[in-house]
Amino acid sequence: MEEMNRPIPSVVNSPHQFSYENGIELTHVEPGLARGMLHAGPNSINPHGMIHGGAIATLADTVAGSCACSRGGRCVTCSATLEFLRPAQGDLFCEATPKKLGQKLSVVQVTIRNAQEKAVATGTLTFFMEAPQKVER
Amino acid sequence: MEEMNRPIPSVVNSPHQFSYENGIELTHVEPGLARGMLHAGPNSINPHGMIHGGAIATLADTVAGSCACSRGGRCVTCSATLEFLRPAQGDLFCEATPKKLGQKLSVVQVTIRNAQEKAVATGTLTFFMEAPQKVER
Amino acid sequence: MEEMNRPIPSVVNSPHQFSYENGIELTHVEPGLARGMLHAGPNSINPHGMIHGGAIATLADTVAGSCACSRGGRCVTCSATLEFLRPAQGDLFCEATPKKLGQKLSVVQVTIRNAQEKAVATGTLTFFMEAPQKVER
Amino acid sequence: MEEMNRPIPSVVNSPHQFSYENGIELTHVEPGLARGMLHAGPNSINPHGMIHGGAIATLADTVAGSCACSRGGRCVTCSATLEFLRPAQGDLFCEATPKKLGQKLSVVQVTIRNAQEKAVATGTLTFFMEAPQKVER
């Protein structure tokens, strides 16, 4: 995820991104918060007919990365842990907030909810920060 | 992931699966082992131009789930942990082997390598087994 | 963690428990919430002189398990993910709340703070529920 | 974990370390490999009478950290994921090998076995490397 003097949503919400091409939209970014959604389609499913865990992971990574960069800087995902709490159907909504925004590492938590606002998955993602960013005071 | 009296690859490698529609193919399943690959395309990337972490997560989940069901039964992913070891480009290859194939829970590890056979990501996925499967002896 | 017709704290806060013998006390349990603390001592440290990650993991597991059983039942830890956000010194305080209390699996999140109320670590633990417990409605 | 011009085992196997005081011994370190064990005692248990998950986590963290520093440098644990595969009793043996030894981050996997050589737990730990270390070539 890189800033490149362009707003994060315009970087993320553009063709050829794996996320964008799969119906994922970054809907809001401010320092310390990012939100996005999956517009579920006929190709979002797993063999059970539910939203594929990979689609949920993509939503999580995309929104969490935008949160990690929300105070500037550039980041790459080091690791992710995801808990799939219940089967998911239809559009999904993700909110990401920092556990820590550091100079070298940032840790971001995500909650993914369905249209009924029930949490279907949660996760924690760690990012390596490649460029200096404004430090927490 | 369900067997449904059909071989696992024919269930997974079929239209509308999120994995299939993103170039992921399950290439081999036998009891205690599954392999698959990502045929990388122009839409597989993240904002850095590398393979998106979500595509890697989808490959991991698809192949690991096939491994978890490789002795029969049906499973759903409970949780996943993924480590992104280095940036990835081009086609990726995933191998999944069990840490434990239990009656209620199975734990599967995955390694994802690039065409140069360098590990780019690893992970561990836990599955809840929904139907009885043959027990380890 | 088992109820055994005894309150959870009396089971946990008793001699020979690894947690108890290392200064960990379960201080509060109610349905859907558990709290505990580490009374840090001279033997709580790692080679850097900070609280050892293992002591933090023990605190997390003990309090999270008590939360998982807080509506009854018996549980065993399936998996744990922990993020160490900053070096920790002195007494530590852990709060555990459920992400999901299920009949078969429960997922519990923990936050561990120092005496200045700064989060030093977070985690998510998954428990296999061995006996039926009251279901969420 | 720091080298401090002393061999890693002499740093780890010394009084007041949380690990040492709980019967954990680092038994072998060479570049890219570390081994250790838990000498189980009456105070190593959880309420089920099995080895406490916290003791297993402490063994994992201690041995993995020694592996991360096995080519020099100093490290702190960023995150840990652990899978508890089966209940554990008696002495436990841990082997740690790197998934990646980087200049900034190292990722180490651990397997913990009982005296019958059955795997009882596995894990993956990520370390932030605080001092430059010899790079992989």
C-alpha cells in the first residue's frame, strides 16, 4: 500500500487490483480508521455456497493496509490471523482500527460484519512500515 | 469443502468458486496431501504490483481445505494464520500437509512457493470437521 | 478449564497451577467477561529484564479460558495468537471478552495492560468446548 | 534475547529468567537451529492436570527466540501463533527452525513433542531484529 501523493482510496479502488476486481471497495479512510466493503457477486463463493474465506481475507488485508498507512507511509503485510466466526452471505463490511501504529511495525485489527451487522470474521494484521510516518505522541 | 460423492478437485475447480475465478487450480489431492497453484494474471496484484495477500490467502485456504477433507468428510475454516515472507510475483505453488487430522478439528500447514521454489508465504489453518471422517490409527 | 461445581476462580487460583505458581490471579469472572492479573516478581523476566512473553501468554490463556467457560462448560485451548505491542514491566492486567461463545468453539479476545493502562499485548484464543453450555440467544 | 558476547544458552539458562525458573532449559543452539526442553514438575499443570498452555508457550518463545538470534543479533518477539494439537503430559521437547532469518524480521517455526515423540503443539513466532545480523546469502 503506498501513498504516492495520491489519496489511498484512489490507489486501492482502481482496475487490476485483486481486491477491486473482486468487488472490494475502500469506502473511508481517516488517520486511525479505515472502512471497506465486499460487493458480493456470483463468483464470491466457496463450495458451500458461502462467501469464500479468501474473499474475506482479501477484504481484511485491503482495509487493514489502508488503516496502517492512514497517517502516511508505505506498508507491506507481514502476517495475518483471521477467525471465521460464522458462515457469511451477501455483502460484507469491514472496519479496521490500529492496535499500534509504530514507526517500524503497525498492528491493525479488523471486524467484518454482514448486512445484519453480525460479526462474521475478525482478524489482526501486522504491517512492516517501509517509510517513516508521523509518530504517535 | 464437501465431498458430495464427487472428487474434491471437481468440486473446487469449477465456475463461480472465488478461487477458480481468480486463477486458482487444485492440482493434486491424496489422503494427507493437497497441492494447488495460482495462475497469476494482470488482476492478481496489490498496489505495489506484487501478488495481493488476498490471492495468497485464497490459495492457502483452498488447498488447505482440500487437505483437511482428503480423508473424507466436510470442513469449514475456523481460523487461519499467514506469514508473508517475501514479495511474490508470477505463478505460485501451494502444498498443504496436516499437522493433525482429527474427528472434530484438523490443523493444516501450507507453504507457498514461487516458480524459483523460494517460499514466499506460509500458514496454518484450522478446520472444523462437520462429518465424521476416518480416524488416524 | 472445568467447572466441577466449583466457582472458576477457586479452581484457577489454587496451588500447583502453573499460572498460580507464577503470580497470576484470576480476579473477576462473570458470564462473558473475565479479568486477571500478573503479580510481577523477580522471576517474571526475560533476558532483556522485561516481563517474559511466556508469562504474558500464561496470563492470556488463563483469563481467556475462564471467559470461555464463564457461561458453564469445560474447555481446552485449541490455538492462540498473541501480539506483543511494547515491552512490559511490572504488574500486568488482562481483560478477556468473547468474540463468540459457541457450543463447540469459543473465540475470546484479550487485552493486557500495564499499571499505566497502556496496552502491552493483545491476543485471540480459540477454545474447544467439551461439554454443552448454555447457548447464546 | 541478546548475545552480549556470551553464548545464548548461558544467557537463557540462568536464574530469574521466567523460563529457567519454570524448568525450561535451552539444550542446543547452532545457526538456524535451537532445541530446548521443559522439565515438567508438579507446578507445570493446568486445571485439567495437563501441562499448562502457558508453559508450552514459554518453551516455544524461549527456544524460538534463541533460534532467531542464532546467527547473532538481538531480537524481541513481535507475535506468536500456537496450535495445541493434543493434551500434553510430562517432559516436553521443542525444536525451532527458521522460516526466514531477515535483517529486520525473522520468522521461526516450532514443534513441541512429548517423550513419545508425538507432536503436542506447533507454532510460528515473529521477531523484530534489533541489531544487524549476518545476512543470508
